[in-house]
Amino acid sequence: MTDESAVPFLTTYPSRLRRLAHRALLVLSLGLASPLSAAELPFEYQLKAGFLFNFARFVEWPAGTLPEDTPLRLGVIASAEIVEGITEAFHGKLVGGHAIQVELMTMEEAKKSPPHMLFVQRGEVFDFGSELSQSPVLIIGETPGFAASGGTIGFVFRGDRLRFQVNIAAASQASLQLSSQLANYAEIVRSR
């Protein structure tokens, strides 16, 4: 049995150590422990990339939307650096046998050729009244109130923890089936 007082680091910085260990375990559990060489994606976006990957695993698209030999398309309305980092995070990963194809998009491009998933970076404009809201697209954003405004999933911070909100009505309108496992970890919100 060890005396914790003999290890000053553990007694002096327990909450910091726990937070660091929690983050490291979260990143490892999401399969993103390897460094991202080209973009050096900020830690926040490494976490979000892991969440995006898991969202894809726990959503079912309507029959015929995602044929067998096609990639799952993830449109990203964000800076090129974020897109590059997310692309590297998903390199070689599969969801239900589908490779993940990350694409830098504008809102207009997403409307013309809707991806299976669309991530909208904070500060980017998203048209909630567009036909995309009725298409089978999992729409994820990080602007405060994104899910309550009509997006399917919105990232939120609760203190220093990254969480997510799910708008079940928006998912239903898009004909997407969300796994109960996904809903169990989410804050459920309604459209305003």
C-alpha cells in the first residue's frame, strides 16, 4: 500500500490530474490518440471529430440513402484547417462498412448535393429554413442553440465538459433513426 503523501504530485494536483486522465481516456476511447500531423487539430476539434464519428455509428439513414459501395459523406462548413484535421482523424475509419469522405462545403453546395452528415462550425451561417432540413442529413453544429434552432445535434459546453443536445423532432423530420444509446447521452431539446 502506498502513502499518497509520498507522491506530492497526486496530492497537490488531484483534480487537474483527473481532468487530464479523463480527457486522455476519452480521446483514446474515440480512437483519436494518434497526433494529427498536417493540421494539428485543436483538442476541442479532436473531441468533436470523435463525437462526429460516434454520431455516424448511432444513426440509421433511410433505405437507399446510403448504398453499400458508397462512402458516407461528411460535409463540413468550416475553415480549411478544421476540414483538413477532421479528414485526417477519419482516415481509414469505417462506419457500417462505409469509408468516410470529408468534404469542405458551403451552404449552397450542401443544398445542391446534400451529404449524409453536415457539420457547421461556430460562426458559419446555416439556413434552417432550407430544404436540407427536410433531407436525410444529420445536421450538427456548434453555435449556441443550434439544435433548438432546428439542427439535429448541437455541441454545448457545460463547464469545461463537451456535451451535445439532440433535437428528436428535427431527426424525425429528416427521416433519421437515432439510436437510443445516442439519446441516452444527450440533452433532448425542442425546436423554438
